[in-house]
Amino acid sequence: MERLRASQADLVHDLFVRTADENYITARWCAIHQLNTDFFWLAVHALEKYLKAVLLLNGCSAISYSHNIVRLYTQAKRIAGKLLPDQLPQPQNLVIDRWINLSPEEFLAHLFRQGNAHNRYLIYGYVVHSQDLAMLDVMIFAVRRLICPLDERVFPSRLRTAPTMTNRELLTSFPDHYDRLSMPLDEAIEDRKSPVRTVLLNLNPTAFAPPDFPHTPVRSSFSFRNPVIARRILDPLQSEDARYAAEALELAQWFLNNVQIPKEGRPGKPNARGLADQIKCAMDAAKKRANAATSAERNV
């Protein structure tokens, strides 16, 4: 049984933690360089994999969640309880303008809206807050440290106190403790000559960054990008300019015929119409306006 558990842990580490570490480090690089589409995409990927690792090492299946980090976090919260934060207040060692306190669930919903699979193509656009990276750091630190069987006894080599402690008790007693798993994140922290270390640790408000790490200020900003579908199709279809609307109708039909688009509503808005339905409704309305205009001209 012990050998099976060890093999399961090794498999989870290589399949989920290794790739999540790479996603997280790359997401930080994208955020620093304002490559926002991939920041959100990679941030969601990283959290999804870390959360699935927590579930798998604590007796739960990770099959039925797909990429939904909000649902995954809900299940992880049931397992971890008070080891996960209730709020995401501004870290004391970080200065960010216009900080808005959010719960983890609120932040994850925001992250998932911007970084879900369909938004790889900017179907929904995005909104980036200056606090997003710091909140991601705090969430990933909180989740990654849970990647262990929480109610099993701690190996003696990891103890700072009595050998009767469980992983849960250890993490509760030492809020800055996390296991070194010999994964990319751990290797980057240990390699003081690696440029990856700077990407990972600069302005990282968590215990990932050692106390002696020399932080360098970078510009933080709020930015957004409107949905390309709205700019190119939905808004032009509402135009009173008949020629402009007719061009939009041709473009919309070409788009529906040749591009796979989500049938369901946007994540976080389960009752909303799917994008294809929105486009079709806008096309029908544009055709009705065009027909009405034609009839009015004939009656003049």
C-alpha cells in the first residue's frame, strides 16, 4: 500500500505539479510584460492543475471538473477548510493602487471569465486589474502547499516539532511552510543565477520569495480589451447605415460557417445565450431593419 501511495504521488507530481509550475512561472512573465491573454490562460491552467493535485492526493477524483477552477476550489475548500483563505486582502509588503479586497471565490470567478478556453481567441475580451498578479500569487501559494495527504502523519525529516503531527497540523502551525517537491518552481527558487528565479519571485508577496530577495519595482496598470466579436460583428449589425450592416451580415455568416464558437453562455453566466445565438439574433434583427427600410423606400 505504501509503495502504491508513493507511486500515486510521483505520478501526480509529474503530471500536474510539474506542468502547473511551468504554467505559473510563464503566467508571471506574461503579466510582467502585459501579454494579458496568455497571462489569464496560463493562470487558469496552473490553478486547475494544482487544485486537481490536491484532490487526487486527498482521496478525491479530479475527473468531473474539466477546467472549472471555481468548482475545483469549492471541492478543495471542503478538504482543506481553514488552510485556505477567506479573503484576499492587500499584502503588507506590496504597494498597489486601487486594491479591492476579494474572496478567493470572487477572484477565481474573475480569473476564469478572462482565462477560460473560449477566451483564447478574445471572444469575450478581458479586464486586467493591477492586483490580479498578486492575488494569483497568494492563491497559488495557498493551494500548492496543500499538495500532500493532509491527514497523514508527517515524515520525521520534515518536522519542526513533535513527530505525531499530521500534514494538516503542520501547515496550520506554520502558515509560510510549503514542501519542496523538486519541481520547476523549487528548482527556480534554489538557482540564484537563473533568470527564471527573477520572473518567479520579483514582487511575489508570498513565502516563495526568500526575505533577502532583491525586488525591483515594475509598472502596474489597469487595462481592458473589448470583445472582438462585438467590435467586428455585433456592433456593426446594429448600425443604421445599411451598407455597413450589410457588410456585417456577410462577415457574420462567414464567421458562423467557418469558425467553431461556444454554444453555451459565458462562464459565470449560465443562463446567458451562447455566442452563436447572439450572432444569429443580431443578424435577424439587422435583416428585419433592412427589409423595413426597403419597404419604406418602395412606398415613397
